[in-house]
Amino acid sequence: MILITCAIIFVLILLSAFFSGSETAFTAVSAARLRAAEHNGDTRATPVLEILDKKEKMIGALLLGNNLVNILASALATSVFIKIFGEAGVVYATLVMTLLVLIFAEVLPKTFALHHASGMTRLIAPIIKLLIIVLSPITQMIAFIVRRTLRVLGADISRVASGAHVELLRGAIELHDGEEEEVQTQRAMLRSILDLAEIEVEEIMTHRKNVEMINLQEDEDTIVMQVLNSQYTRHPIFDGDQDNIIGVLHSKALLRALQESKGGTEGLNFRELATDPWFIPDATHLYAQLQAFKQRREHFAVVVDEYGSFLGIVTLEDILEEIVGEIDDEHDVAVTGVRVDTDGSILAQGTVTIRDLNREFNWKLPDDEDYATIAGLLLYESQTVPDAGQSFIFHGFRFNILRKTGNQIALIRMKQLEE
């Protein structure tokens, strides 16, 4: 009889090891890799994903099965040891079963499952699906009691934080670590993709004072020469007042008109050559604007504020550069606004965005909604309009104001302080 009981205890410990290892395997397996495998035709990944979609039921069934076999094994072992050693058998049974369960039913199977999660989940998925179905009445009742109890205690687990999945992705991106330039570039691109839904076009647009615009009140020859000498293909056109934008002139349209007129500029109607301007609010997020560019098949938009005043322009290239970094072509001016000095300090124009600096040097300067440029950061933190020669220390950096243009900070020297 004792031998039969010991055999049953052995089987129960094996079942406990199965439940423990299964729980660890399904918790540790990468759902992203399984999705990719399923997409590539791996049919064994599908049942695993179906179980992961019902993770709460899976964990409930495994915990229920694990506790049942552990308690039953302990009870049987206690009865065996009492028969052999009397009342002292309770102590011996506790010690022996603790060691057996800890080593062979917990640590060993969980360690194995942790290192073989992908293969193990594929193998045991059909068994776990059947187990979930069989134990579902009990697990649902347990889940109901747990939820009600937590709700009474003020914790409603049915409400999942909206940013939980995004934060999970951000954490996975940070795990992609390395000193290689390629790894750093990949991390920056992945971060930028997630940031598209949070950054507004105002933060990346070309400010109105830097936009090359065409005034219809100029003569035809001046306008033609301005377009031909420009590095850009699209130009907003206005009539007298820059806030009165009436269209966008494309250089190709102008060249076609010049060809038709045999090179003459007289009689060119720039209003007819221009396309209607597309106005967007400055609070538009980059992800929404990227989708709008795709739907409208346009590359150029005029940014206005809540009062309809012209703020600047944003292009498809601007948004793509937020993901992949600066895209320079043969017409771009080779001035980025940032230069590394011989002493390791950084010379930056005030208009350089904090996002560009963080991307380039892997810094973590705050990028707040109240400002987008390094000059804006200084104005916000100092609460003054600093003069040339002043120095500030913020966020682990020393900022020296080198040059001002009117009330605008034009050039800044930045140096990261040693911790």
C-alpha cells in the first residue's frame, strides 16, 4: 500500500512540474515572435497565440491544477510518514515534500521552461487548451471572486492603462542595446516611430521667417528668378501680406508655363499656375498628418494657429526625417546648425530642436510641449530673455549664450557636466 501511495506521489510531482513549467513557458514566450512565425506559415504557433489571448484563463487553470496536485501529494506523503514514524512523520513529510516540490516541481521545470519557452509552448499547447476547457467552470468562478474582492479593495483590474502596450514596446526598444552606430540608429528610429502620435507639427515645421515665399506684387522676372534660384520645388505665394497665402507654386508648373511661352515671362498668371493651399492646425500630431499626406497624395501643408495666422510649413520629408534622421540631397545646404568643438562642447544655433540634439548625441534633455528648440528650453528654464555672455546650468548641462539677434537667442555653447 505504501509503495502504491509513493508511486502516486511521484506522478503528482511530475504533474506539478508540468503545471509549473507550462506557466513559466507561456509567460516567457514572445508573442511578437509567434506572430511572425504564424505569418510565415508556422501552424503550431496559432494554438499558442490563442492561449495567450486568454492568458487569465490559462493562468487560472494552471494554478488550480498545480495547487490540487501539490496539496494532494503533501497529504499522501504525510499519511505515509505518519504510518512509518508516528506523529513525528508530520515534520518529516513537511521537510521532504518541501525539498521535492521546490527542486523537482518548481525550480527545475521553470528553469527548463524559461530557456525553451518557444518549443515547449508549441508542444503542450493542445494539452493546455483541453485543460482550460475542462477547468473553465471552476476558474471562472475563482476569477469572479478575485475581481469582486479587488474591486472592493479599490483595484479594478478590468481597466488597463491606455499606454501599457506602448510602454511595453518602449521597454523592448531599450533592450536593443549596443555601442555600434547601427544599433544606436535603429533605436532612435524605433523611438521616433512611437513618438509620431505625440509630437505636433508645430515642433518640426519650418518657421515662417525661414520659409521662401513669393509675393505676387513682385514683377514676373523677379518671381521667376526667385523660383529658379531656390533649392525648393514648392513655394507658398501671398498677395501683400504673408498671412494672405493664396496658393502653392510648384517649380514644374512654372517651367511648363515658361516652355509654352518660349521663355518669356510676360503674361504669366501665377495664381492660375498655383495649386490651392492646404491649411492644417499647429496642434496636428505627426502620425495623423502622415496619414493625411498619404490619403491626399500631397507632400506640402501650411501650418496656421487658432487665429488663422501663418506659422510655417510642414512637408512629408519633415515627418520622414523625424523617423530616419536628416535626409540630405544635392540641393540641401550642408549646415545642420550643430558643430562639435575641439574641447567636446557643442555649438548649436538657437533654432535647433531638442529632439535633433537628443537623437544625435543620445541625450535626454526634456522635450516639453511648451518649447521645441534649445533656445525655447533656455527661455522656459531661465524665465528671462538672457543676454549674450550669460551662463546657465540646467539638466546636467552648462549653457553659454554666445550670440543674440534682437530678442532671439542665435548661438549657444553646450557642455555636458560630469556626474
